[in-house]
Amino acid sequence: MSDETFESVFRKRLESAHNWLLWDGVGMIVLGVAAVVFPMVSTVVVELMVGWILFLAGVLSLWGTFSIHGTGPFFAALLTSLLSIAAGIFLLFNPPAGVLALTLMLAVVFMVEGAFEIVFAFELRPTTSWGWMFASGLASVLAAVLIAAGWPQISAVVLGLLLGLNFISSGLAYVTLAQGLKPSHQMHHARAA
């Protein structure tokens, strides 16, 4: 497949996801503003949510473990399930330590997200919205560096603020991308009107 054909297929796929990208961006902006307004609450909510997810995933995995045949696979699944349950309980009953662990994990997530958005921006480069995506990627990488530089002393308030700002920058990038990718038949109708 030639580069031109790939770009055409890629653009059509993005155009078909126009509404999804727009509403995803709006939702991220709303969540980001809420996280900035209530930074401590947002940090604790995320920490508790991760704790519950790990706990429930471990319980479900433990239930399924007993359907596994063979000593090695059974004990590997049992150990994984018990570790997930233990990590969930730890986060649920020890929020301060959970926030420290979550802070470090968030730095890694922001770094990966930033790298993805920067690469994605270069894929979008002919469109006008590529700069917003690139800026969002740089903001994610900067947030990761700030979190890592301040860990473990970084306060939960700063973590909530960075989380909110990251959501806002990503949301703006997606809204801008969606506006620049209106499907060509909609743009054609808009010009005719």
C-alpha cells in the first residue's frame, strides 16, 4: 500500500470518528476542569478507583483460577489473583501510600501518553490540528517530568492539578482535531449552503 493510499485510509478513519473525537475531547475537558477545581478529591477518587479495580479483578480472577488444569498454570493464576487482591486492599486501606504509588504510575502513563501524542501529531502533520496534538504531547511529557522530579514529596494537590491540566490539554487537542476533520461530505454541504 502506498503512503498516499495509507494517508487517505487513515484520514477517512479519522473522519468517521469525528463525533467520537469531539465528545471524547469535551468529556476530557470537563473532567480536567473538575480535577483542577478539586485536586485533592480527584487524586483520592482515582486512587480508590484503582484499588477497587485491582481488588475486583483479583476476585474474579481467583474465581476463574479453579477452572485451570495443571499445577503450574493453576498456581501462577492463583498467585496473580492473590497479588491483585492484596494490591487492591493495600490501596483501599492505605490511601497515603497508595497516592505515592499512583503518583509514580501516573508519571509513567503521562510519559507514554505524551510520546504517543507526539508521534500521532507527526502522522497528522498535513492537517491544521497537528500542532495542538504535538503541544498536548509535550504537556504530557512535561507533567511526567514534574511528577518524577517531585516524587515522593509531591503533594496530592499538585498531582490532582497536573492530572486536570493533562486532561484539559488532551481534550483541547481532540476537540481541535475533530473540528479539523469534519467528514468531506459535511464540508461539501457546508460550502454549498
